[in-house]
Amino acid sequence: MKIYPLGVGGAFTKTNYHNNYIMQLDEKYLLIDAGTTLRNSLSEAGFNYIDIDYVFISHLHFDHVGGLEEMVMQRFWYFENGQHSPIKTTIIVYEKLLSPLKKLLSNGLENQGRTVDDFCNFILLNDGKDFKIGEYTFSVFETTNAHVEGLLSFGFKIIWDAQNLVFTGDIKHMQMVNILRHINEQTVAIFQDVSFTTNGVHSNLQEVLGYYPLNLYEKLYAMHYNDNVEDYMEQIKEAKIQIVRRQEILEF
């Protein structure tokens, strides 16, 4: 597995782009979230919209879905050799999120006699349903209310060979959704929302270190962090956790 961090910053980042990723799973590319900075972060990482095979949307904040409509439109209005060759976008989504996501997209897509389904295919998952991408098994877990009260939100887990990776998505109350139940001896990485200032919707560093057992610190990869992350490097090094850096490819 290769992971291309398109961006690692929070919603209001000025320097790190939104916390969006491309995961290379065998020969397929899975885009994790599509924030408003996607139009820049994707090309800077050497990709374009038509390279993407699947998109996963974790929740509907603009830094995770604000660039999706443009992506969907550009793929649909793709031309090859002067001929309109539309490419539908395949979106993996927890079934509860389908209706609000389609409603969001409908504002711009449902015109000229078209519907959202003319532009997109949807793969619906829930807590008991997985999706296979080559040799990788993709599953979704719910984090609703653990990020923002009343907001549908989701993380995911990918399993391959004898390994797995856990991605929390945006989260504040880790205990509420028992993130630890998704982690076992085969977990090689935990991509964890880490803020370096106290706020009501994201885990700060102290909360993260207080939640996870010491033996998991080295598996923690901090993401969705503040632009002033360099001010906290001593704390990060002391905790022996990892920092995901924009455009620094990771391999597992």
C-alpha cells in the first residue's frame, strides 16, 4: 500500500491543504475525502481527476467534500479525441450519508434533465458490510456525534495480508465510539485527528496520548493538524508519535 497525503491540515489551513489522501491499493486509486483545496493538492501530487477509481467521503464539512462537485463535473465532461467520454465517479459512502450527500450534490448537478446518478455510482456500506478493492478489504465505522454533535461522520479500516490500517477521520470523543475496538496486533498504522489547540470538535494531543495505550504511540500518525505544528515538535518527538507530512509518500 502506498499513501499519498494530498493535504494534512484542518479546515482553515493556509499552508497544508485539506486533510485528503490517495491510497494506492493494488492498481486502484482510492481518494479519501475531497475538500475545497483538492483542485490544487491533487495536481501538485502528480494526479488528475480521471486517475481516481474510488472516492470515500467521511462527512460533509467543506474541507472533506467541498471539492467533490468539481471533480464529478470534470470527470463527466471528459473528452477524448474530441468526443464526449463521460466518466462516472464511484463514491464509497456509509448508507446513512447517502441521502444528505446526494442532496448536497443535487444543487449543482440536477439540471438539464440529469440527476446525481447520471454523474455518480454509489457503493453503500454499513457496520456489517465490507468492500473489496483487489486484495484489500475496506470497512467503515460510525463516529457520528464524536466529531460534531448531530453530524453524521465515519472512519474506516483497511485490511490486507496480515496487516490493517485504521483511519479515525475527524474526531473529538474517541472513547464515545471506542476506536480501540478496531485496533489489534495486526494494526500497522492509526491515522489520528490531532489538534494542538483545545477545541470542541477535534482531539488535542493530550487527549490522544491519554486515550491510547503507550504501546500504540509509535503506530499513531497525526493528521488534520494546525499550521503551527512546528511549535509542537518537541512534544511530538517526546511522545514518539508520527506526523503525516503533505506530499511525503508513506508505504506499508
